[in-house]
Amino acid sequence: MNPTLPLPKYHQIYLVLREQLREGQFAGGLPPEVALSKQFSAGRVTVRRALEQLAAEGLIIRQAGRGTRPAPPQVDTAPYRNPQGGKASRLTGLLEKIVNMSLRTSVKVIEWRTIEAPSDVAQALQIPLGAKVKKGVRRRSLAEGPVSHITTYVPEDLASRFGRGDLARKPILRLIEESGVELGRAHQTVSARQADAVVAAELDVAVGTALLAVRRLVFDSSERPVQWLHGLYRPDRYEYQMDISQVGSSDATISVKENLSG
């Protein structure tokens, strides 16, 4: 568990278990409360509260004498709710997935400074060339090793309320939202790129290794760009999944891979 995250411990356990349920890790049933308490270093009351929330959402079935098992698959349309209150944004799905990732990874802040926007950044964020922006570079890691190298650009006026230490504790989207921005939509592309010397050293791979490359431009509710992200991910520790319906809507899922063999 991550004690620096602004979430109650039971809710962190709930998020991890819900992600594992979605990944089909409990086909034979969930471990008993005693085992989960040991796994998460939490009291049984805390674990029970997380299980009760999963049961209330119809994700698990609890029966005396028969243990706890996953509920039959169903479409999950419940939005993410901040347990400390507050209005849910239109990007709740994306925010929740980022929180889930942060629960299972640690962060190293490599860079956080003000720069003058080069042409590509200015064009993406729809600001004048040379305008001030905050550039953040972070590396996320699992216990097995590094997962991602992420570079983010945010207009300076939106990043004035948080600093380098905040980046180590919370996702940037959450910080932007907490500064008063109502998030709107995001446009994302996924491709591939080879690791250069700098990224290869941070991700512990050979120069030239193929990486998943994600570019995400996030807008607020008034269509102002508020974040431009370039992410490079080790494909052996990260995956991107998407379900596409017949009518064209889609639901994307991001996850880190566990129980790695190498």
C-alpha cells in the first residue's frame, strides 16, 4: 500500500482488489480475510470494509461457509468517487485508472521546471511560442523494476499550486483537478518508439529497445488544453486494452503486469 496517496486504506485495498477482479485473478475465489489482512498489512475491519464495498457494487458474492467469489461478469458503469467528497469529473474513468496504476507503482521525479514552450508544445497546448510551461519528467516502477518514463507539459498558470513533492505523491491530472480545473475530454494516440540512451538508462533496457509510446492531450470542460503527456512504457510490464462496441463507443483499460517471469 502507498501511505502517501490521499485515499483511505480501505479504499486503496478496494481499488487493488477491483482491478485484480477485472483481470480475472480470483477465478477460484478470493482469499479469506485473514490472508488479505496479511497481504495488505491491514486490520480485518479495514479489509472487511473494502470487501463490503465490492459486494455493494455487485462485484463479489459473499456467503457464510462458502467464502467470497467474483460475481458474474457485468458492465461496470459506476463512476469513480473521491472518498473525501467532491464532484466527479468527466474524466473519471481515466483518473481512476491512473490512481490504480499509482497504487501499484512508485514514482521518481526526474525533472520539474519552468521552460519556454517550443513549437510542438505551444501548438499542442494552444499557447504562444515561448510562453511559460511547466515540464515534468517522472519514472514509475514496480517492485520488479521500471515501468514507464513520462514527460508532461502543463501551462504555468495551472501548475502554480503544486510542486515537485506533489508529483511524487499524486497523478498530475489529480493535481490539476484539485487546483480548480473541471476536466473535459482527452485525445490519446498509441504507437511505438525505440529507447534512446537517456530513456534506456531510466527503464533499464538496451538502447534501441521497442517501447510503447503514448501521447495524450487533455482538455478542460471549456476545451482548453491543460496537459500534454508523452509516455514511454516497457511492453513487458505495461499493456493497453480496448473494447470496441458495434456502435463505435469504446472503453480503454491500462494496467501494469505482475508475476513477471523475467
